Amino acid sequence: MRFIAHFSLFCAGRLLQTKMNIAILASGSGSNAENIARHFSNNKEVRIALIITNKKDAYVLERARTLNIASLIFPKEEWITGERIMEALIDHHIDFVVLAGFLLRIPDVLLHKYPNKIINIHPSLLPKFGGKGMYGDRVHQAVVAAQEKETGITIHYVNEYYDEGEVIEQITCPVLSTDTPEQVAEKVHALEYAHFPRVIEKILFNH
Ligand code: GRF
């Protein structure tokens, strides 16, 4: 019996060591965070180990509870140096960081610790409709106002400038002349749910 207990502990330990631990950063609803967590929930090599937010009332915290994923709140001032966030990532053995609707700039200390290991999703075809202050519905309103014929999503590496890191993948969808910003948002969200987990997997496993 003791041997079996030791053996299972050993196996669990091995599993803990070999799984890649991902942290998701989100400031609001967190529907992408949940979609990614569900995608990887039975994955043998990847674990969504931590959800971090900067807002204490963000709905993503509720989702984290339901999904049984550890969550932490770091208010805005913590993101200036990022030291405590860095400690949390190290404590949770985080290997890779995914921004899904996260609105603050990533501190340099994290960018240096995780080179090419922090990615973001933006709900437009960057460089169009990106940059500081361009998030959520504002993006879709701007797309409709500019009478764009298409929009989409951009998944990119994060660097020190908002929405300017190297593009990993862009996926497009049409914008009809009759589309409202809400309809555009719906199409873009559908693209996010369909492609973000796949692209994360592609980056993690180099395929
Ligand atoms: C998404 O549209 C994402 O592209 C953008 O912020 C939104 C977050 O939505 N960066 P949710 O919180 O995942 O529902």
C-alpha cells in the first residue's frame, strides 16, 4: 500500500515537472481565458496554472473559481515595477504567459524574464486599430466608422509597446456595410474562440 502511495506521488511529481505551466492575464470578462482553459483542461503537457487580473471585480475571477484555477489580483500600481508579479510567476512555475483582454502594459522585468514567451490577442488586423486606448468595443466602433471591408484578430508577441510586437498569426472576417459594431464584435469573438487556443498550441509545440 505504502509502495503504491509513494509510486503515485512520484508519478504526480513527474507530471508536475513535465507539464508546461501557463498564466493567463485578463482585465475583464475573461471569456477567452475560459475558452483557453477548457481547451487545455485534459491536455497532458499543458496546464493553465494561474489567472492574473488587475481588477478585483473582474468576472474572470469568477470563471477561475469555477474552473478551479488559482487566481491573483495585482492592482495597477503593482504593474509599474512588476516585481511582485514576477515573484508570483516564479512561485507558480510559469513557463508561458497569455494576455487575453489584459489592458495594462507588461513591465520590462517580465519581458526580460520571458523573451518570446508572452503573447497577446488583439481584436483587429494590426497595425490597424491598435495602440494605447484601443480595446474592446472601441476597436469595433472604429472599424465600422472607417467602413472597413474586413477585420479580424491578431495574435502577436508582446514587447514594450502596445500592440507592436511581432505578429504570429492574423485571421480575417468580412465586415458588411450593414454591420453594427456589436455584430463585428460577435464575428471577431467567434474567431478568437476558434483560433487562439490552436495558435497557443502551435507556439508551444512548434508546429
Ligand atoms: C477580446 O476581444 C480580446 O481580443 C481583447 O479583449 C477582449 C477580451 O474579451 N484583447 P474576453 O474578456 O476574453 O471576453
